[in-house]
Amino acid sequence: MRLALYTALGFVVFAIALAVFAPAALLTRFIPEGSPLQVKHPSGMLWRGKGALEFDSQSVAMVRWRIAPRHWLDGRLGIDYELGPGSFELEGELTTGGEGTLLTATGQISEHWINQRLGAYDISVQGELSLEAVQLWVGPLNDMPPQMQLEGNCHWSGGATEFALSGTSFLTSLPAMAIELTTENERFEATVGLESHPERELFRVSLEHPTGWVHVGVTGHFLDLINWPRFDSLDPSRVLIEVSERLYDPVQTMPSETGSS
């Protein structure tokens, strides 16, 4: 009995010493080879370190992390992190255990990063995107595909926006918008409304994470906002235009076909 107790105690002491004195470069061994998310040029210690975060070979921001012992009592590994300066100015925590992994994020995403992603769709915006306690939970990886749940709130500050709709180009100033993130039936849902009147839904976006399909619905409220003529008396909260695209193939992890309706 004593031998087992001393062995367990020795293992705990060894694990703590490893986390305190091990170099930060050891972190890269825990990131799967070929993962789009990588930490380059790590420095410091595994317990507290920093590095350059990259996604899909593109620089995101500097990341600083420190292990959070407060989660050990409930049998979970916890890491506090900060991103920035760069395209992301975020902070939060990552906790993982037998019941899954939880990532939280609060902060801002720059308009430069947003426009890099929207440029392929001929969309350009001004203004930053703010995240308020956004949470992403991923279930145990032995369940394939793992269960996932996203929730939280975001705000876009508004500003000059350039885009095309049904072949017509627009350059207009849009007001601030509120975004609610939820998960339902294996879909990440984002409801976008006016910040001054959140009940006026402008867009409905859903991502089917098991299949990679994203659907963007434009409501009558948005068409009225940009003075797009509507020759009907339908409820303006209804989706009148919807575009769908497959962002990724969960099996081949390659872009796939697109479609619209």
C-alpha cells in the first residue's frame, strides 16, 4: 500500500517538475503533424511560455500561455492563454479531461483578418468583431465524429461595407450588429441582427460541422436596410436569399463543390 502511495506521489512530483522545467518547445510534440494550427518558435517553459501561432501556414498572432493548476482538483488539464498583438486580441482558457475539451475566448478580431477571408467573395468591411465569452466544447475524441457545441455572443462595430448581391454592387455604411452563437442538431448557428434592435434578424448562418456545409440566409430586414426593392408583402424576417457552400470535406479535408439557391 505504501509502495503504491509513494509511487503515485513520485509520479505527481515528476509531472510537476516536468511541466515547470521542460522547455516550451516540447509543446510542439503534442500538436499532430499536418495540423493547420501550429506554434512556431516557442520560447520559455512548458509551464509558462510563448510562440508564434499560425493557422494554415499564415501568421495569426503571438500566443502566451501558462498552465492553470486550479483545474487539477477536478482531474482536468487547464491552460490560460492570450493572443496578440496581431489579427487576434483574445484571451481565455483551454481545459481538457475525460468529458471533452472546452475552449473559451473573449476579445477582438481585426477587420484585416476578416477581409482576408471575405475577399474571395468580393466583400469588404470596416470595423472589428468582438467576442464575449464564446465557448467551443468538443466531446471525447474516441467518439467519431466527436460531439461539438458552440455558444456565445459577438458584436460587429459597423462601418463602410462593399459587397455584391445578385450581380449588383453596393457600397454602403452598415450599423453595428449583434451576433448570437448557438448549436442545434449538429449545426453551429449564428443569428445576426441589429445591435439596436436584435430582434430584427438580418442574416442566419449555419455550419454543418460533420459535413462541412455552410448556409447563409439573407432576410427581408437586410434587403430593406440596403433599400433593395422587394415586390412582395412577405414577413421581412423570412429568409429570401440563401447561398450554400462546402467549406471543407471532413474525410478528405479538401475544398469541395459549391451551390446556391
